[in-house]
Amino acid sequence: GQQLEVGAPIEEWVNSAGMAWKIQRSKVRYAVGAEGEQYLEWPEQHVLFRSDTKAPLGLVSPKFKVVQPTEVLEFFRGLVADSGFTLETAGTLFGGRRFWALASIGESAIIADAADRVGGYLLLCTAADGTLATTARFTTVRVVCNNTLSMSLSSKSKQEIKLSHRSKFDAALFKDELGIAH
């Protein structure tokens, strides 16, 4: 993950978090014959790949709906501008196969004594390889790496919404379902 500067524009967050690329899609083709002189297509599979490096991200069905890295950060634009949220971290994992952004909701609680404070966060994460549904949840785990992402996703959350990649991501619906639409 990458620590983001408070108040920086989304475009700067995109660059700092390593999300300045798009997910592209191609049909899967493979070479057959001794010299690979013929190519066949595998219509049930598409390969998703990065626009910048052309590195593959995963094999998915043609029905797979892509969530772009920039969409994850754009989700927070209005919340930061109008609702007092502070975008804290964002990043990609496994060469871009997973990516997330995390914002402080501006609330915290003291545990045991004044020196032990737990913050409240809103996490939005997804995967380009089909291994993770697009997920938004409130959490007390400050996500900065794969370990903390895994901890956050495995902890209980009273407010969480998940969307499989067979449906198109709708940021407004997610915010409404989480009770943060306005």
C-alpha cells in the first residue's frame, strides 16, 4: 500500500497508489501444430491484462464485469469532499490482480486506556482475477498490505456489501447500501 497525502487530488492518489493503468480484455488464443502455424480460440475464456505492462491478471469468463483500479479511488471522491472521510491508503497486490482503497471515517474508540485508540475505516477492494468479489465494508483494520487486507476481510463487519463480477459495479448503490449515500 501507499500512504496518501491528505487532500491530494484523486489523480495524484491514482499515481501514488500504482493504479494509473486500465484492465484490458482479450480472447484466449493458443498455437497448435509443430511450428505453431495455426491458432485456435478458447471462447469460454478471456484473459485480463494490464494496459501499461501487458502483464496477465487472470482468466475469466466473457460474463466477467471489470472494475477498473481508478473506479476504486473514484468511489471515495464525494465521501472525501462532502462527508468528512479521509483517504488514507490505497494500493495493488500481486502485480495488480487485487487492489483497494481505505478511508478513515473520522471516528475512533479508546480501548483499555487513552493510549490504545482504534479507528474506523471504510474499505473498498476487488480483484481482476476472479478470486475476490468487489467488497465494501466498515472495518477497524487499517489496510496497508495483503496481511491487513486479509485480516479486514476475515473480521466480522455489521455493514458490508459484496458484488460478484457478474454484475456491473455501481458506486452509488454501494454507498446507499452502506448508508453513506448522502
